[in-house]
Amino acid sequence: MLDIKTLEGWLWEAACKIRGEIDAPKYKDYILPLIFLKRLSDVYDDEVNKLAGSYEDKEEAEAFIEADHTLV
């Protein structure tokens, strides 16, 4: 029977084989863009939630943002 620890080990080994060996300084090439995109996503969500307070719901605020991109 397959338990969680065995599956986790297999998946981790597979990810390491796919990823290959990467030097520590090269990780910044992968991590910094992810952090930047996460920040953009968080700011967008905050602005949508702020505008949703002015409108009836979040979907209406998102539709308004789509119509006028200068809001966010």
C-alpha cells in the first residue's frame, strides 16, 4: 500500500530530476519574478476589493475595471 511519505518522496525525487542542478545564485532568476507577480496580484486584489465597496459586488467592480484600466 502506498502511504503519503512514500508518495511525497517519489514526487520530490521526480521534481529534482526534472529541475536538475541549479546553483543557489541562479534561484533568484526564478524567485524574483514570482515574488513580483505575487505582489502585482495582491495589489490588484486589494484595489478590486476597495472598489467593490463602492459597487454592489466584486464582479461589478471587476467589470468596471475591465472597462476602464486606469482604475488599477
